[in-house]
Amino acid sequence: LLTSPAAKAFDLTLEPKKSYEKYNTGRFGLGCLLARRLVESGARFIEVTSEYIPFKYWDTHDNGHERQIELKKMIDQPVAQLVLDLEERGLLDRTLIVLASEFSRDMMLEGRPDSVVKDQVVVPDVITEPAHYGMHRHFTDGCSVLMFGGGMKKGFLYGKTADERPCKTVEGRITIEDLHATIYRAVGISPKLSYEVEKRPFYVTRDGVGVPRAELFGKAI
């Protein structure tokens, strides 16, 4: 890799300044730029993450509204530019972009009265300031995933979450196994594929039970 001409993909100083600035929202944005350059060089799998710094690029346990605004500024523009650039270069149809997080939160600050951790969160009687909006509760049944390219339908919304708390999925629930199977189907790998390790099968989706969601694809699969 070090002596390959493809190694130039890692040198962001070679990127035109105008293009560089469109991505430059920080570590994540430049990661998206690097991802585009790697796709152009033939890379098969790329992962871009925000740096793990609690209460800055990750958790939104306090001042949730302000933190969400900053996260959106960091993420939205470079992701959109990545999609546009790949489409302009004719690479989007053969490249699947998956934008996902761990789980969703709501905008209310809550503690757990039954928690073994005493005084986990001090809950005010009245919400009076931004710091109280900590987005503390985890809604593990209400996550969202964005998918671009790779044969996925454009502008298509699948599933529905409840309007009231807890924000759980009420229509079109997709399990992690099915999400993985859908991703594998998009890249031409059977979700039931397994490899034998120590005489035991290890499937690409858990126990090989994942089922790709045909409704998400622009063409019949």
C-alpha cells in the first residue's frame, strides 16, 4: 500500500481547495472526503466515524439542543457532498453509503429513580434552561438509518415511529439482522453465507437468519 499509486488518495493536500473546503467541517467531514478519494481508488470498504469524545462528538446528555446543532453542522454538509460527488462521478450506483448511530434519544432530561447509581441525574421540577434538555433516555426500538446509492430507492421513507413517548417503531420494524442482510444483498453477498471456524459455522448475519428488505431497493431483487 505504501508504494502503490493508490496511496495518494490519503494525501488530502492534493484535493482542490474549493472541494476541500466543502468537506472541511472537522475530523468527520475530512473523513468523508478521504472516503470519496478511496472509493475513486478502488477501496472496497470504508468506515468514517466521529472521534469518541464524550459530550462533544458523541453523547448529548446535557444541553442536547445545542449539541445536536453542532453535530448536524459537522455531519450534514460533508455527507451530502459525498453523495453528490459520487453521483457526479458515476460511482453512487455501485457504492452503498450507510449513515447510522447507536440509538435515538428524546429531548427530555430524565434520571432513573430505581437506578443503583444514586442521584444519577438531578431532574428539576420545571424545565427552565437549555441545560435541562439532555436527551437522556435511550430509545433502542426507534433508531433511524440513512442509506444512499447501492441500488436503494431515492427519497424513500420506510417504517414509522410512534408520535408519543416512548418513540418505538410501530410500522416496518427492521431488525439488525435484516439491516445487515440488506447491506450484504446490496453488495452481492448472501446473508446466509458462512465460514467454518473451529468446525463451527460463522454467518455474516447472526445465525444466518437475516432477510434483505426488497422494498428498499429500486429494482426487484
